[in-house]
Amino acid sequence: ADNFALRTSEPGSTIKLVTLMAALEDKYVTIRDNIEINGGRWTIGGRTIVDDHHGPQTVTIKQSFTNSSNVAMSKLAFQYYTNDPKKYYRHLKDWHLTSRTGIELNEEFKPLVKNPNTASYWHPQTLASWGFGYEIMLSPLQLLMVYNAVANNGKMMKPYLVSEIRSYGTVIKKNEPVVLNPAIASKETILQLQECLAAVCTEGTGKNAFAKALNHAAGKTGTAKVNDGKFKYK
């Protein structure tokens, strides 16, 4: 059976954390700034990007994230990185999204991420698609590393399965935690991201799922197509 944690696929809305982190880290926006989402509909290059529900004309960046606006995240990536897509790609590389995690499982897939330095099929809509999780193939484990790093106040750890190997009670190999990146973003950026992720669960798309949670929760919803052809949050 396939290990879906290691298989690559288009991540959809779960990548919006990465989109927002890039824009915050480069100081293009803060989560208090406003962004026009035109009721949840935006046409670019003959393609129309829509939100799951009709929205207002303008929202804050924080509101756009907690309500998982495709339009807002797509516009962030397109507006600020079209003139320098290599800058966005460098973020993906620094956050270990362009290579395998190196977990000790041979079946880990390699991510498929267009490199603007070499891609012959790069087009203006690529960044707009990246913003809300399309035209890019990542594994759930890769994205989990990023989410864990934000929860860990910016420190990204390498995932591993086995802490130690013993033979007849004697430890013959011990795996120690490995820091891949001590600070994937500034403290200011991490705090804003943590606030947005918590708001997803208290006032955003994850509100119903965490309404009865006993403890503080933070996270991000995404969508998946199921057998009946409909979509559901996960």
C-alpha cells in the first residue's frame, strides 16, 4: 500500500501558510493590512480564481487566511513575486520544500517544484497557482515540517521514525534530533502566523471542527475531492 504521507500531490489550501509566510517575511504585508478579494472572484490571464463562498470586497490579510481565500493568497504570490519569481523559489528551497525530507523510508517521493531559473514551461499564472496550492507537488510530510516549525517558534526539525536501535538490550545506534533550520522566519513573522493559525480554529473555516476542543488549537483547513464528486474540508 502507498504511504500517502510520503506521496506528492497538489497541496491546495494547506500551502497557504507558506504563501503568507513569504509575504510577511519579505515585509510586503502584515496580517492587519487590507486586501481586495472582489467578493471572492479574480480573473487573471483568462483564468478565473474563485473562493469557496461569496465574500466581501475587502478583507484583512488575517481574515483572508482564516477564511481560506484562494483569491487573496493567489494575489499575494502573483502581485509580489511576478517580477522576481526566483525570490519566492528561494523561500521554498530554504524551507526544504524543493527536496526530500530524508526520513528513513525509501518510498519518499521527490517534490515537483518548478524552478524559474531553468523551467521552460514557466508562465505568469504559475505564481498565482502556487499561492493556493496548485502547479506544485509536495508531500504531506514536507508541509508538516513547515507547520511544526511555526508551532516550534521557527525552528525546523528533520523528521525521523526511530530514536534508537538496540541489540539484546544494548543500544547500537541512536538518532539525535537534527535542526534543519534554526529560524525559518523572523519572530515577528512567526507570531503573526501563529495568530492566524489559531484564528482558523476559533473564527475561521475550522471553527466547527474545534468548537468543543478542550485545549487551545491551531491549524489550517484544506479540501479534498471524495468519491461522490463533492469536496470536504480536512
